[in-house]
Amino acid sequence: MNMQKIVDLLFPVLLAAVAWLLGEITSFQNRLIAIESKIPILITEDGVPTDSPLSAAKRQELKDDIMEDIHDLQVRVKLMEERGK
């Protein structure tokens, strides 16, 4: 086969590959810009991750449950101490 024919056949494939690559780079750049724009929402200036409303509510619920359990244990200990006297 002639070298010129091979080059002529491969040129559209190479052109399509370069076009696809440029499209992917543009897509990647757009996704990166979108992520970078959301970083201030997710991380404070001190580098501490912020809480979402759902995780803050769950943490408060767990804290309330733990405080209730601690109160119940304190009452039980107090009753046991009084019975022991």
C-alpha cells in the first residue's frame, strides 16, 4: 500500500481524535470550575468542613439521646446510692 494512501486514510481519524480530546478537556475544565465554585460552601476559610443541615440535625438528635441516657443513668445511680444507705 502506498504511504500517501495510509496518511490520507488516517487523517480524518486523527482529526476526529483531536476534536474529541479538545471536547473532553473543555468538559473537564467546566466540571473543575463548577467544583471550585462550590468549595467556599463546603469548607470554611480556616479549612474546616462545614455541616450540612441534615448532618447538623442528626448530630443534635444523637446529642439529645445521649444526654437523656446520661440523665437516666444519673437517676439510677442516685436511687442505688439511696437504697444502699
